[in-house]
Amino acid sequence: MTTFTTTINAMYTLDTPDPGFVVNVLWTVTGVDGQYTANIPGNSQFTMQEGTFIPYDQLTPEIVIGWIPASDIASAQACVQGQIDSMITPPVSPQNTPLPWPAA
């Protein structure tokens, strides 16, 4: 069973409408299934924050992760799961097999 975590890597801010207004968040979803680990980066942009403005120095990873659309995180998790599934059961690729008769 894969365990997923979302990590905030960077945040970009503007000083309007409030100082430290977050407009872009770079994040990564990582999945771990036993010995297999995979990750995929994500990027979320914001034009306005829902609810009350939270000063930049009071933000926590949990608050910012809550701003990322759940569908974006779910999509990233599905991609990570696909990577892990390919590690566990590598896809079969066709091989260029020599012809069974002598070359002309």
C-alpha cells in the first residue's frame, strides 16, 4: 500500500493586496510503497485566498497544502502510483529479435 505525502518546496509572494500575499506554490507529492519511492512536482497559482488573510509568518505547511485543489493532489498521487506500479511490475517491451533465417 502506498503512503503519500505532499511537501511545500517554495512560495512566491506579492505585497498586494497584503504584504506576503502568496500567489504561487511549488509542491511535490511523494509516494512510498515498501522499497519503492516516486514523486512528482506540482505548481498552484492563486489570485485570491479563501477566508481570512493569514500573515506570511503564520503560515504552516498544513494551511498551504489546504489551498491546493484536492483534484490536483489526487492527480499527482495517481501519477506517482503509476510510477510505483511500473517499478513493482515493469512493463514488457517488445524486443528486436534476429530473423530466424540467414541474412540475404
